[in-house]
Amino acid sequence: MVDFIIFILLSTGVGYGVVRLAPWRSSTHFYCLAWPLALALGPFILGLCTILTLVVFGGVSPHIHLRYLALGLLVVAFLLATKKSRWRKADRPAEIRKFSDWLLVSIFLLCVVDVIFLAAKLPLAENDALEYGLVGRAIYDARSLSVYPLLDTSASASGFFAPWTHPPLYSSLIYVAYALQGSAEIAGWMKLIAPWFMLSAAAGVIGMGRLQGVRTAWLAGILFIGVPLLAIGSENAAIDALPVAGMVLLMLSLVGLERKNWLTPIYIGLLVGLGLWTHSQVILYLPIVVVVLFATGGVANWKISLRVVSLALVVVLIVAGYPYLHNMEIYGVPISDNPEVFSLPSLDWAGYFRYTRSIYNWGTRLQYGLLKGLVAVHNYGFVFWLGGLAFVYLIFTGMLGRWLKDVRYMRSMDEGDGFLLVSLAVLVIYHAGVLASMLIGTDLMIKNDRYFLVVTPPIALLAASGIARVIHSCSMSLYAQAGINLRSGALVAVVAVLLIGHACAFLLYGNLAQWAQLLDIRRPESSMSLEISMRKDPLANLNGIKIAQNMHAYISPEALVLAIRPADMYYARRKMVSYLDPIMVPMYGCKDARQLFEQLHKSGVGYIQVPDYFIPPVNNSALMDLISDPRLTVLVQDAKFSQLYALKSLPIADFNEVESSKIDLSALPWREYPRIGVGGPAFALQGEFSRTVQLPATSESHSSLLAKSYSHILEVGDGDSNGLLEGNIEQLVHVIPGKEYVINLDVEGEGFNKVLVWMREPNVERWSGPYFAGDFVLSPQIPSLMFKRRMRMPEGVQLMRIGIERYGISRLTLKKAFLTRLPD
């Protein structure tokens, strides 16, 4: 822990040495922004220095790398400390004095403690974090960046294939974390990298808000850190906080630096260039910084803006050009998100992304693209609603009009409201880019909700400024004993409700699931109180990871595992073949399961790891038939549909037909009912909203309004509409404990569907579940499918229900359904 803190202090010290020499607009800007910018720069400096160390001294031991890294930071910090700064005496703005301001500070610090605690205690479980952990482990084993990106699967012990075009900043910092702890077997300090970026970015947001006042500063910090998706990502070691911190660097450079100084383009280029090392999506910052420089520089100063833009872009190219030029050398493009497997027409990835992300038509693309921040409250809370309200308030108070009248010189950039101008400009330009991308027919900027997090710093600042102005206006009215009129009272009420809603969204979506992983909550008897304790093993309920952890017990060291969720293999001591590996491309073209069986054997694959969800390489290839065929595979492990299969070793010619028995589910009544919800929680609308149907059955939905927020479940085996079993024995699906079954669903239509399973033991009142048993997408390219999912019935279970959940705009025809019991 001490070593990690020392590197944080060293890199932050270097950051302060850099920013104290910057050409600030005024002493007030220096006082408010210098330390926040130094804090924001800290992780970037450590990351870039690590990259340089790995490149220059590649191959030496991690301990030597750490010594070189520490020595380099110390030398740079010393050299910068010898330089004189003209900002030693600053005109300090108002300090924290009021109780209400201390309350805001306390709330912010409480959120900080919450994020850090969860980040430290939660195990790595999310897909992206585990994959970055695997890449960092490969760099640690090689002691060099020569293995990045992971295109040569023989170069790493895991066999992970990662054709990323993201610059290696995060992966290099993971290497430092592994080096500090002396091992890459556990995540350790890696889990604190994302919170470091998030909190340093929060410091930058607070610093910019400080230009207007203490209340604006801490409100902005609370709104920023309380964005649920950003908090979840930081707590789970996702990369999202890195590009967000890059946006904060961009904004700080535009808000705080004097444009006429010759050093300004160098600083802007340096800060934007550092941001470009975080993620390939950050290449979008280049047009943003260019347009914002001109928009906030004033028409009369266009020559200055042109000079700053030109020189800044040159510096950006020098600082951050290498990873993108390297991508050009490898892939032929600077950024890409299209591995060879993604380009296979037979797998229909385009249809998969379109329907799973509810991007069907212009209506849904506008909702989940341009208006994403307003619609997806489970991801962003109500910060975009508050920002929109603040924008309207600025219009009605005339401030926006004053800025527009001053378009010639933009004098407001030298005032406390300069950060608002930059925030508005960034938001307008980013949303204009989203709209433009939609008009040209690409969903690149809207397909991932996490990409939208980069605009949380400006929207948090805009929202906080508006709230602070509303509170100040109402306080002045009360002080003047004029009272609050109806309009002002309504505005205050709306702001209060949205703030409470944002806090609830943070607690519900950004904390509840994370704390549930750590806490064991039990009630031994109904008459006893709840018992709450910390879980000894937070990974115990993550079935896919538990299977990976135990692979060494039933897989030989030489065996290869085809991984449908490669991330879980972070915990396995066996080598994988990722479903994205180019060697899988011809296999996805196999006509039947037996041909695929032969090809996998020739490639050395002996096992197949399958999560509880399916993806196109499973559904739209022979792989689904292969894993459900007992003549070809053995179900080694099954933990609530997280599964491990072994390929049988007998030659194809020696396989005999397997006799099995079928339960015809088509003869039973099926029931359909809607579900309504946002994000995780959803509520079933049964009773008068449900209907009973016989197969073949067709149902469809056409409404584009909030299509992600509703679904319809078609299920069988629940007894009657009230879920009661008495008198409805003939409607139940009876199973034998410990036996293997295959669910078969003959479907056609269009849209995204999930298959759900509920289970019940005798003399137990409630069903357990639902458990995800896979999913499938039907599209014009693949309009029909015979869905298959194999499972082993847990001991004690004698009844099951099967359901298909149909999402959003969709059409589903279930033609036939049957449950096949496999022989022993």
C-alpha cells in the first residue's frame, strides 16, 4: 500500500510541477485549477512514464522497472521544482464557511469513501476488467509492451486474443500494480486504478466549479461522482474513468489557460494528447477541442485561435501519435472495433447489436442516441435532466443571450463563468457529432452507453451551476423579505426532486448490486431478525468464475479450452482459445455439429466453456448443436447454466444414435404477460394483463416509445394464472433430479429474446429463479432458429418452468417446443 501511495504522490508532484508553470488566465484561475489539474494529471503521468520505461527497458525485471520509474519521476519533479512560477501569490476566492457547504463536502467525501471501499473489496468480475487484467498479466510475464496488442496467442500463458486498438495506458498501469505486489495472480492494486482516475477527474470538476463558487464546486463533484454507470465502472475496474478523466484534462486546458501566450498550444496539446492515450474513442476529442477553441476564442481573435489550434494539433501528434500510427501499421486504420469474427456475415453481428441495444429505427435511435442521457436514468441518474433545466434557466435569466452578444470577443472566458461556456460548447459539439453519425448511418457513437460517460464532466458542471444560481436567487428573495413566488417555488421543488432522484439512482444502481456481492443477508427463521455479515468469498455466487477457478481439477495442463466468455479465464490455470481467435473463423462456417467437432479436435480444443448467455458464434453456428448433442460432448460442469463441456474422444464413425425421451411442451397451455422496468428492476404485470395461448403462438410489439423499458414473457409450466399448482397437475413440467435435458424451441420472427428457467423442489412454496438459459436474436438475415440449451437438473428439483422474454419492438412466433431427457 505504501509503495502505491508513493507513486501516486510522485506522479501528482510532477503534475503540479508542470501546471505551476502554465500560462494561467489569472491568479484566481491558478488558485482554483492548479492543484485539481495536478491531481488529474497524476495517473496520466505515471501511465505514460510506465509506457516509456517498458519500451526503453523492456525485458528487465519488474523491480528494476519500478526503480527506473521512481528515479525518473523524482528527477523530473526536482527539475520542475527549480523553475520559478509567477503565480506564488494568488487572490483566493471565498472559502468554505457555511454549514450547507460543509454538508456538501461531507456528502462528497462519503461518496468517495464508498467508491474506494467497494473498489478495494469487490473481486474482479466484470468482462472488460477481467480482460484488461489478462492483458496486463501478459505484459507482466513478458516484462515488455512488445506483446501488445495480444495478436500472437502463443506469446501469453492464457492464449487470450485481444486485437485492441486502444492505447496501452491502462494495461501499463495494471503492469505497475502487478509489479508493486510482485505477482499477477491476483488483481490487487489494479482495482484502485480506475477509482484514482475517477477521483482525480472529480477534483478537476470541483476546481472548475470553484471559479463560480464553493457551492457550485461541491455540487458538481457530487453530481459527477454520483453518476451510477461511472461509479459502477470505477468500483469494478472498468476503463470508463480513463477517457472521462481525459475529457477533464481537455476542459481544464480550455478553461484555465490564457490563449495569447505562446506556451498555451503546447499545454493544450500535451493535455489533450495525454487524454488520447486512454481509449480509442478519445480520438473524437480532436474535433471537439478544435471547435471549442474557435467557439470560445471570439470571432475577432480567430487568428489567435487558428495559431493555437495548429500548434496544439502538432503537439498532440507528437505526444499521442505513436499508438495510432502503430495501429495503422498493424490494422491499416487508426482505430477499429471490428475483429475478423465480427465481420462474418453468417453470424449476423449487425443484427445482434441492433436488437440487443434496442436500436431499431429513427425513434429508438433518437431516444437511445441523442437523448440517451435523459432516457437511461439507471445509467446516468438525473444529471442530464438537471443540466437541461440549468440550460433553460440560463436562457430565461438572459445569461446565454449575453454570451451570444459577446461572440466577437468572448470576454466571459476570463470570468468565473468561463467553464460554463466550455461545458456548453463541449455538450453541443458532442451531441452534434452523435446526430451527424446517425444521419450518415452509423451507430458507432450510440451503441455503447459507456461511451456517453465522457460528457458527464460538462453536464455535471452545467447542472451544478444552475442549481447554485437557483438557490442563490431564492435566498436573495427571502433575504429581501420578498418571499418566493409560485414559479420560483415550483423550480426549487423540481430541482429538489431531481437531486433526490439522482441520489436514489446512485444508491440503487451504483451501489446496491455491488454491496449485495459483499454482504451475506440471512434470516434463519421467519421469527428471527436478519443476520448481516461480510461474505468470505464474494465470488461464490459467480458460477462461471467458480468453474474457471476449478478447471485445474478436471482438465489436464495441456488441454485447450474454447472460451465463449474469455474474461472468466482470468481465474483459470489453463490455456484458452477465444471465440474471437482467427482460427475459429473457418469453424463458424461448418455445416453441422460433426464437422465442427472434427475441426475442433484438429485444433487441439478439448473443452468448451459456455456462460449463461449466448452470442452469435453460438446461436448462428453449429456450436449450439454441438454442445447440446450427447454423442459429441459431455456436460462436465453445470452451475445454473454456466457450463463446461468436454469433447468426446471417440472417432466420429464410432458414435451411435442416442435414444432419448421427449416432453411435448406444445401440448401445454402457455401464458404471456408484460414486464415494465428501467435498468435492473422490472415488474411483471399479470392478472388481467396476461393471456393464455396454445402453440403455435405469435405475439409482437410495435411501440418505439422507451422500447428498452418493456418486455413480454411467454412461459409454460406455471400451473395457472396465479402460479398455483393445485388442480393443474397436467399443466406442470415434471423433471427428474440429476438428469440431463435439452430445451428445444422452434422460433421465428424478429427481435431480441432471452430464455428463462424456473425450478422448484417438492414441498417448497416458491420457485427459484429465473435463471438465464441463453438468448437469441432473430433478424431479417436469420428469421428462424431451433434454439437448444442443454442442462443438468439440480438434485431435488422435480418441476420447472420455461419462459421466453421478448424485448422491445419485436415479433415472435413459437411454433414448437419440447424438452428432451437425455439417457444416462
